[in-house]
Amino acid sequence: MKSIRVIIPFLLLVAVAVAQDTIPAGTVIPIMLSSTIDATRSKPGERIAGRIMQDVPLPSGSRLPARSWVLGHILEVSKPGGATASVSLKFDRVIVRKKEIAVVTDLRAIASMMAVNDAQVPTSPSPDRGTSVYSWTTMQVGGDVVYRGGGPVVGPGSAVVGTPANANGVLAQLGSSTRGNCRGAIEGSGENQALWVFSSSACGAYGFDSLAIGHAGRTAPVGEIVLESPRNVHVPAGSGLLLRVTADSQR
């Protein structure tokens, strides 16, 4: 019995180690920004970072643990005053237990701090004091409804698109969207994805004043994300981003 107790933690470490070596194309990585991006203050070369907000399952059965870091940097800044303010950036590294994985990612959706917060409160204005957060009904950024406590995640037309994963996250099939011309699952990545507070069809910017995704990074220049606004690009720490790996990435 003692040997079994020793083997199980070892196997769990092996599963995480696999996640540290490769991240397949199509993997969705939901993060909360720890840095503020602002066209009036950000500078090329400035580092930016975010935390993975939900365990990210991989096809191999391994995972990227929640609270792991995703790192990137600012590429170019166009300050307010011209026709359009913009910030070009790239997220290109994942840090899992002090090991670094190079990644190429695009941006499917971005949500303001307020939109992230709204997705984590119950839709009922006053749930019973004894009701666990694991039983709340919540609405994801983009409109999916999450019935926690054994219920499904329901998308447009009352279609079941996934299941709750914990008090904050969901696992769901990524769907296509005409809102921002986002595609669904790409070849070989049809498993349920960790979407945190985002809907299966979430696409574009939510909760910001005039912010838009000018270039998602899916096409050339691949991996380069451009945020733009006719006023100022201001994305504070606490905002949510739904990244997707665009090509198999490894150490």
C-alpha cells in the first residue's frame, strides 16, 4: 500500500512534465493580465505577463496548471493623437514549474476587468446565503449560461456546449463566431477546452470603450497581436484574454 501511495504522486508529476515539453496547436489558454497595457505609457520591449486561470487539459492527458505564467512583450506602440492608437504585442512563453515553453499564440477574445467580474457572480440577484458558489448560475463573457452544481454550459439556441469545471471555469467545445470572424476547433483540437469566464463562441473585445482586436495573430505576422482604438488602448491588469496556440510549440 505504501508503494502505491508513492507511485501515484510520481505519475502525477510525470503528467505535468509532459505538459512542460509540448503544447499542441489549437490549445486554448485563458489568462488574467498581471500587467497594464496602455498606448500612452507602454514601450517597445516592455515585458507583459498573465496568469493561467484554469487547469488547461492537453490531448496527452497532461495539463498546464492554473496559476502558471504566460509571458510576452510589447512590440510597437502608436500613441493617441493620430487616426488610431494601437499596441502590438506578443505572448510567446509559458512557465510551468520553473520550466519554459516557447509558444506562438493568437488572441481570440479579450474582456475588461468588469466583464470578467460580472461572469463570476450569480445571475440571481440574491442567492440564498447557504448556496455554494459551486451551485450558482452564471453568464460567461459572450453569453453562454453556466449551470453549476451538476448542470451543463448552454450556448446559443439552448445547445449544450460544455460542463462547469470548478467555481470559476468551464470546459467546452470552442465554436465558430461571426461576431469577429473567429473559427471553431482546428484540426486535431476538438476536445473540450479550458475557457475560464469566456463563452464557447466568444470573439473580439468585451466591456471596453472602443477597443478592438486589429490583428489577432492568426495570419502573417503570425503571433503578433494588435489592439487598437480611436481614443486610447488601455487594458488594465485584471483583464481577461483567451489565447490559442497557433502551432505546435515546445521547449
